[in-house]
Amino acid sequence: MKKLITGLLAGLLLVGCGTATSTQAPEVTQENVEEVVQQIDDQTQDLLAQAQAQAEAFDIKILSPNGAPTLAVLPAAVGGKVDFVDGADALQAAFVNPDGDYDLIVAPSNLGLKLASAGKTAYKMLGVVTWGNLYIVAKAGTDKDPSTWENVAAFGEQSVTGIVFNTVYGDKIDSSKITWYNSTAEASAALIEGKADVAMLAEPNATATIAKAKENGLELEIIDDVQSAYGEGGFPQAALFVKEDSYANKKETIDAVFTMMNAFSSLETPLTADQLQGMIDAAGGAEAMGVPAAQMIEKVWPRLNINVVKASEHKADLEKFAGLFGIEDISAALAE
């Protein structure tokens, strides 16, 4: 499997940067993928690119919300297998659609866990893909003790971000000092406009806000990492859910795609802005994915906490998180 991922990832990078040639590659199918990758591993970089082009024949369809979670499925998106949507409504509709044709759905972990635990969807959680991208931003020199914060801007009061914020800081900050906004962009604007002294923001918006403020003569900095404050390893913010009958019929292919995503998220040498831009362009562009310029993604990559891992191996983390939403038993929600 390691050779499979090495081959496909290398092919992804080359295709994303437009270096494919007309070298004839062996056909990659669900049945012979490991045999083909064994051949690929011994051949040239050009052949790797062609092999990835053939891998687009994989019969897999993925739905993902736009924004930071799309970067976790970027390898599959380069292969043209991902549809991007804005907002949770489209994701929920896909979860409960009995005739849906998506094999995999990326969604907020709590949404999928709640539906799967209640038996209201045919999807199960296969893996966690992101572990939180929330940070506390304030004027340089601000005391890091939450009990001293005044005029705090936060966002998504009834969503994952708000519930995690209250879990971490609820007993440390008087609720009268918190103003809730609909989005990280609105909380950012409040901070820059002086309506707030401290704000919880999501990356890459946090870094973009710091840069914008500096242009206006305002020095901001990250004073706390919400993930670290929540607990070691952060919280399972977004996850990958697999349709049960798809996993039964396409398990080899889905496992290969998942392992490729895992390898991409844990590269020892992070991708450069140029490599990221090539992949984003091949996936449909930054606007379609709802992500900023590749230069910004490169800068904030470590703080996006993208780490694609099997859900079954992190059950304790998921149970703790699910408890925040009143979900008592997640056993039925996890893919086997």
C-alpha cells in the first residue's frame, strides 16, 4: 500500500503542475491497482503522471463543503472526483438522500455522527480529516489569561466552533463580554474595526486578519491555540463518511483513496505554494474550493491541522467530542 500511495501522490503533484507526457501507462483499475503501482514504482516520473491520469477512472464520487476541509481531499479533487458545496444544508440533504450517488461525504463530524448514530443515514464515519483550525487573535501584548479578556468576538454560537469555544473558555469568560457573529470574517472585521479586543478566528482567516491589520498600523498576534486548550491533538472538526453499500462494493478503491489522503496530509516535506497552486488549479480553482491563494495556504498549513486518520482508531476522541452534542453512543456511526 505504501508504494500505491507513493506512486499516486507523485503522479498527483506532476499532473497538478502540468508535467505529464504521452508516455503510455498501464491501465489503473480497482482490480489491478496494486499490481500497476508496483510497475509504476520502478519506472519514471512521467509514467507516474500518466498513471494518475488513468486513476481518474476510479468510480468514486465525493462531496465536500468548500473551505479548509477541501484541502484534505485535494488529491481526489485533482482527479476530478470531488463536488464542492457551500453550507451545511447541501451536506445534510446528501446524507439523507436514499438515492444519492456520493460514495464519500466530507462533513462536520457532529453532523454525520448525529445522523449515523440515530440511523437516519446510510453513511458511516470512515475517518477524521481535520482537527480544528481555531485561534485567539488579539492586539500584541494582550494578556493570555482568558479571564482578563474584554470585548471578545466569537462566531458560530450554535455550531461546532461556538460549542468548542464555550467548552474551552465558558467558565473563564463572562458571557456578557462575548459578542457572537455569524462567521469568522465578521468576527475578523469586528477586531480590525475596534469593536472587539480579542477574537476567535479560523485559519486561514486569522493569518489574513493579522496581515490586513498590520497594513492599517494595528499589530495583532495569535495569543492562544483553541485546539491545544481543548485537549491534546485538538478536536475532530471534519470527517469523511462512506456510504455503506459503496464500501461493500468498492472497498479496495475507497481504501486506496483514503490512504492516499492520509499520505498527503502527513507529508514530511510540506508542499510549496507552486505545488499547491498546481493542484488547486487542477481541482477546479481556489474560488470553487473556497480557499485563499496558495501562498497563504502554504503559510498556514501547519495550523490547519489536516490529519486524515481512521475514525475507528480514535474512538475515545470522537466519544468525547460527540458528548458535547448530546450523542451518547457512536458505535453504530463508525465504519468497520
